[in-house]
Amino acid sequence: MLRGTTIVVTGVTGQVAEPIATALAQDNEVWGAARFKDAHARRRLEAAGVRGAEVDLVAGDLDALPERADYVLHFGVVKTNNWDKALAGNGEATGLLMARYQDASGFLHCSSTGVYQPDGRHRFRETDPLGDNHRSLMPTYSISKIAGETVARFAARQFGVPTTIARLNVPYGDGRGWPAFHLELILAGQPITVHPDGPSLYNPIHVDDLIEQVPRLLEIASVPATTVHWAGPDTVSIEEWCAHLGELVGRQPVFDQSDQALESVATDTSRMHELIGPAKVHWRDGMRRMVDSRVAPS
């Protein structure tokens, strides 16, 4: 547990960072950094005890953040097809944050298993080749996330900041994440795009597990940086979880194959389980909860 500390959380309006920040704000001074284009999101966070700080990662404008922090949780991500903005927001901003908080006890850099070179249904290990995984959807994403990891590794050594690079795989929760998007498509009778080389395997992880595991990820932070997967213990395909969601809502999912869809990114979680322990929420239970939170009883 983290108690009585000052924590900076970037990307705080995002699907992963917001529930983590609000949970930590119960026992800590939490500063939530975002552009805050949605005033309602800022009010919601501040009502939960998170102190809003308007920042621009692309511009490197961090002036609204506190001068010191015990921990930094870097969930901020810039999604754009503009290469200059992507590299500045996902790469350079990481170094600027770590330079600002050189005395932090721990820095958590949230990356993605989208950094791996596609390789069918191979279960990726942290040492496997990196590549342009997301090119079909967003040409800048995988490369700029790899750049962000590289900057984090450099800054950890340069400034002596204990760092964990956590490669996240399909986070979801009540009303959030990729499976929630698929649920909306099922309810609307719209097709779900999948890759022809199916089934498309992933390791979904529930937000409850993300919240619980943040302290352990900070405990294993080191110099040089520790790189580890952050994923659920069950390898599940999009096709399988959509079929389960369809059963729960009484609708048959419709699939549309396209070679522009993402391929499988299944992860080997051996190192994660060794370092921080396994996630606990079974994917079927988590997705049932998601359905219950989004679909009114008939």
C-alpha cells in the first residue's frame, strides 16, 4: 500500500490512469496531469481527491506540476499520425518528466505489448524482438512507444531514478477498454473487425488488478530499469471474449475479417508472476461485471 506520499499521475483522464489515481488519492496526495479539454473530467477527478494539473506533453509544458514527488506514474500517451508530435509526446516527454523528478523513489512508465514485432500466436517474452505492431491502425504508435521506453531506460541510468517499464496488454473494467468497445458493437449489431489469422489472442487484465499491482511495480523499480509485462494470466481471443459477451446480453457477435486489424499479441507472464504476482480477476468474471455495469436489467 502507498500512504502519505506525493504521486504524479500523467494521462489521468485515460481509462487506466483515472481509476488508479482516484484509488491512490484516498491515502496520498495525488496530482493528475492532463490537457483537461473535458472540464467535467477534471471536476470528477477533483471530487475524488485528485489535484488537477494542466500539462501539455507534446510542448513539454509541465509547469503546473508540483516541484517534487515521491512517485511518478506515467500513463500519458499521445495518439496521432503526426510523427513529430508522437515522438515528442511519447518519447521526449518521458525524459522531461524524469529530469524534473530525479529524486523520486520510483517511476512507473506504462508502455504497451504493442511494441512487439507481430509473430502469429507466439507468446511474447520481454526479450523478444520489437517492431511496428500497430502500423495498420496508427503508423506512429508502436515506434513512438518504443522510443518512450528507450528514453525511460536512458533517464533511469542518467538520473539514477528507479524505474519500471510495464508493457500493458488489454486493460478493461466497468465501462472501459477494448472489450467494452466490442460490447457496444455487439449491442448495436455492428461487426467486430478481426485479423484473418485468427483467433486473435491477448491477455486482458481488469482495472482492479491494475490498482492492486501499482505498489509492487514501484517496489521492483530499479536502475537500470526493470521491464515486465502487465497482463492477465489467461490467454483469450477476441473471438472468445466477444462470444462470451454475446451470451451475456443475448446477442450473436458478428465478425468481419481484415488484414488491417491487429494481429495476436499474447504474452508470457512468467516474469510478471515472479516479480509482482499474477492478476486475480478471471476474465469471465470481469467481463460479466462490465456487462452488468453497462447494460440495464431487462
